[in-house]
Amino acid sequence: LGRVHAGRMVQVRTLSDKLRRRARDIVSAETGLSPEESEKILESAGKDIKTAIVMARL
């Protein structure tokens, strides 16, 4: 994955609530996970969207 995947920015620093919600929504859209599951996997991935997507696909 690069900075953009399927038209979505996946290399985002999640510093604000808005960006954290956006990251959660991107992970949900890319993996089919619920928003709650996406939040959990994002935390496990150190809030890195690319890592969270890869972890969810394994």
C-alpha cells in the first residue's frame, strides 16, 4: 500500500477526532469490519491505517 489506496488516503496522522473517525471509516470500508472492530484493530496497529488494513486481511 502506498499513500493512497482505492482512492482513499491511507497514510494519515490521526491527530484529531475527525481524522480518527476517518481512519476508522477507511479501515471499515477496505476490510468490511464494523466501526467498533476497526477501532480495535487500529489501536492494535498503533493507529496506522495501512497496518490495520493488512492485519485485518490476515
